[in-house]
Amino acid sequence: MGFVRLSLSVFIAAVSAWAYPGWESKVPNGSVYGCNTCHDTDMFGSDFNEAGNQWTSALAAADSDGDGYANGVELLDPDGTWSEGDPDPGDPADVTNPDDPEDATPGFGE
């Protein structure tokens, strides 16, 4: 029974860490942090999944990592108007990670 639990735990951990190549193009400036945009802590990744794996105005307005900055502010699309295939908004140097509560620029977006 212990082996089954261990195997199941390893399988669940592997599935949780799975990243889909190319999915960083589904959010504005997703290429700045690549897979870590969703999988640094999986807070933003979970919200992105709940949004149907697409960028929405509701996802842009949410603060997935709880750092006080909306996902859209961190990814430079505060209104959530960017669509997959559009050029990335803003300067990539100003992007912060919506999945990392330690990665926020004080005063950014104000």
C-alpha cells in the first residue's frame, strides 16, 4: 500500500509541474518568464487554468500571487484587452511575474 501511495504522489507532483511548450504566448509578455509565468508557485497557473487557459479581463484584474498588483498590471495589460497573436504591450523590462509574490516593483502601474 505504501508503494501505491508513493507512486501516486510522484505522479501527481509530475502532473502539477507539467508545462505546455508555447503556452507562454497565451498571455501578454509571457515570454519574459516563460514557463515560470504560470509555474513558479502555480497560483497564476491555477487562475489561468480556471479561465479556460486564455487571457481574459477577469484574469487581468485578479491578483493571483497576492502581491497587491493585478496580473494585468504585472504583464502590462491592465485592462485585459490583449489577445493571443497581438504584439506584447509595453517594455519587457517592466514586466513582473504574476505568479511570484516576491516579484513586484513598488509603485509600478500607479
